[in-house]
Amino acid sequence: MTSQAAAEGGSHARLPGTEGAEKGQAGPTGRPLPAFPVPAPLQQHGPARIIAMCNQKGGVGKTTSTINLGAALAEYGRKVLLIDFDPQGALSVGLGIRAHELDTTIYNLLVEPSRDIHEVIQQTATPGLDIVPANIDLSAAEVQLVGEVAREMVLARVLRPVLDEYDVVLIDCQPSLGLLTVNALTAAHGVLIPLECEFFAMRGVALLVETIEKVTDRLNPRLQVDGILATMYDGRTLHSRDVVKSVVDHFGEKVFHTVITRTVKFPDATLAAEPITSYASTHGAAEAYRQLARELIARGEAA
Ligand SMILES: Nc1ncnc2c1ncn2[C@@H]1O[C@H](COP(=O)(O)OP(=O)(O)OP(=O)(O)O)[C@@H](O)[C@H]1O
Ligand SMILES: [Mg+2]
């Protein structure tokens, strides 16, 4: 196998983050890697824990992580609802939904209080993984909601009727800290922050943390930062390792032990409109999102 293939996590390649599991050595984040056991099947479903996938920086892996963490949790028998909360609709398209053709989306749920979320939920090809799609209509919501009473709590109200039917709800936020993202943070129990392993990864994180603190203070006291997820990691470069080290120095145990390697399998899976867990089921990158799902459950941040 070439070093490229090894780094891409070909079927025999070691997954970054699993090396230490056998030897008790440091994982890719520099800390000893705990074992994350396969979770026991659930006997019943709900109430859901709501997690906002959030970073106002663009292109850091929010949508990719929402799709693949969701699919991995569903593989473990969890009932998962994904909320596309970005007018770009990348989450919907990434799961094979022709979002631009839809008449009813998350937008209608936000601005028409009489709508029932059940009308808008779609099943995906992955069993146990459902989605509320979005398209460009959502871009009008921000302006329309500004004049509403309790305008930050609209998404929380929209989600309430289905919380008993799901174990986890993942909200794919748009790259902004505007009213839609504040709605996601107000509805959520936790925030998962994907951070791309590149030099300016931490730029803007202080503002994100400040926004989370404001929402916790004023709107949603239960909100917590569930974890920081290092994405697009390349273990061959000192640079990626340095970035992860500085993120761990800053955020300590909030950083997930699981890191997501940079691989072309992700854009490939997006083109195929499938989660990586089915598109390239045995690839290291699919296993990484399964490990993230197990880590989240082991940390008590998902059922
Ligand atoms: N681990 C990875 N390795 C390689 N490419 C990746 C990885 N994760 C995501 N990508 C690719 O990077 C691009 C951006 O990823 P993604 O859409 O998940 O980011 P995002 O944070 O949701 O972006 P936006 O802020 O625009 O919503 C996509 O083309 C995706 O396929
Ligand atoms: Mg996105």
C-alpha cells in the first residue's frame, strides 16, 4: 500500500485514533485513547438529545459530520433525526433529496406555526435516519422571524412534538452566528464544534464560545459544549498534529479522542448522496464516524 493509500485509511490501514487502543499509547490527540465499547441496543426510543453542529467558519465539516455521525448512530440502532438548518440545503442534497423541488421544508415549520413537523420529515435510505430538509426558502426565515415574539425559540417549538420518537436530533447549522444558529443553540442540549486541522482553525472560535455562553445565560441554561471534533486531519504532517495539540491545550477533555482524517472519500460519498458508512463501509473514515458515535454515547452525550 502506498503511503497515500495508508493515510486514506485503506481497508488494512490503521485508523488514526485506534493505535493506542491496543497498546495504551497516545492517540492522535496526544492523550491515551480509551476504549469506546459498542453500545447496548436500546429497548425503547426517546426522549431525544438535541445536538447543534456548529461553527460559523465555512467548510469545516459540519454537514459531513452531521450526515455521517447520524448514519453511524443509526447503525447502532439509534433513531436519528437530522435537521437541515442551512439554506444551501447541502445536508438534504447529501442524502439524496432534491431539496430545491420541495414545497414544504423546515422553512414552513418555522414561519407557519400550524404546520406539523411529521408532514415534513423524510426517511433516508439509511434505516433509522430521518431528515427535515431545507432549501433556499430558509434564507427568508431569518428576516421573517426578527419581528416574532420569542424569535430565538421557534425551532425548539417546532421540534417538541417529535422528541419522544427519536434518540438523537442533529442540527446542521449554517456558517453564521445569526438568528437561525441562535435558534439551533436555544433548542439544543449540546453543541458539537467541528474544527478543520489547519492553521487558522481557532480563529473565530472565541466568538463562537462567547455566543454559546450568551445563549446559555439568557435563553437555554441546559446548553453545554459536547465536544470539539478535529476534522480533515492528516497525521503525516507535523502541521495537522500541531493544530490538534493546540486545540487540546486550549480545550482539554472537550476535544473528542476521535479525529476525522482528510480523505477524498468524503466528497465522493457526497456526490453519491450517501453516508460514508454505506458508501465505503469498511474505509477508515467510516470507522472514524462509528468511533465518534461510540465516544459520544460513552460520554453520555447521546443515548
Ligand atoms: N474529512 C474530510 N476530508 C476531506 N474532505 C472533507 C472532509 N470533510 C468534509 N470534506 C469536504 O469538505 C467540504 C466542506 O465540508 P462540509 O460541507 O461538511 O463543511 P461545512 O462546515 O458543512 O461547510 P459550510 O460551512 O459551507 O456549511 C465538502 O466538499 C466535503 O466533502
Ligand atoms: Mg454545511
